[in-house]
Amino acid sequence: MRVLVSAAKIYAAMFALALLWMLLQGTFSWELFFKVRPGEFPRLALMVLAAAAFLVSLHLYCSRNFFWAQQLEIEFSKLLVPMRMWEIAAMGIVSGAAEETLFRGALQPAVGLIPASLAFGLAHLIPRNPFWHWSLYATFAGFLLGCLFELTHHLFPVIAAHSLTNFVLIMILNRRHAMEAAQ
């Protein structure tokens, strides 16, 4: 719970900064967040699921095959385990909404896809092993999510894909911990 409260404070500040930036740029619009026509929903839902499935699969592949990814999971487990289901969902939603509003909604229209993706990776940089690998993964994830934003011109699918990815990965960490504790 302590991690969630701290994260919520940081993400609330990030979200406010993003909204302020968008207002100052003249790019803020509620339609950027919520304008999804009913006919678009199935296509957008498939895009969200495909992006999240790809990012989760990439993470799982790395955690099975690379020592740095296994070490990264150990470090993240220290922060994110144990969490209840509602805490995992809240963490996924607040992180996805704040980060995507800042990096895709505010930054990407101002600087472009590649610089916004690199900034997203740098925002995840912790310059010590095993965390610097996470920055590379985040840069790639930022590029993929940035492409999704370019294709849809909406934040909702990007926020949903990011939130779903974080939810699934944190849930996997918690399930693994529960299974290891039961053995």
C-alpha cells in the first residue's frame, strides 16, 4: 500500500504537468482522451490487446532467457510484492494514464515519435545493474505505444495498452511470489 500511495503522488504530479503542458501548447482536448466512435472500438480493442500481449510476451521471453531480466524481476518484487488485486489494478491505471498523457499526449506532438520514445526510456533509467536494461525495454515500449498513438490519434488506447501491460506484469510477479511461498 505504501508503494501505491507514493506512486499515486508522483503520477498525479506527472499527470498535472502533462495537462498543463498540453494547455500551454493549445493541444488539450477531451476528445484526445475519450473520442472513440462505437464503430472504432473493436479495432482499437484489438490494437490495445496486441500491443499489451507483445510487450508482456517480450518481457516474459527476456525473464526466461536473460540473467539481467531475472535480476530485474527480483528487484521489482521487492517493491511490488505483495499487492492485492485492486492495488495492482490501481498501479497499472495510474502509471499508464500519467505516463502516456505526458509522453504521448504532451511530449510526442511537440517533439515527435523518436525523441518522445527516447525520453520515455530515459525516464525509466536507473544507472545500475540490472535496471539500465529496463530503460532499453521502456524505450522500445515507448516507441510501440507512440506508434499506436500515431495510428489512432487517441490517448485512450495507448493508456489502456500501457495500463494492461503493467497490470499483467505486476500480477505475474505477485503470482510467482505466491507460488514460491506455497512450495
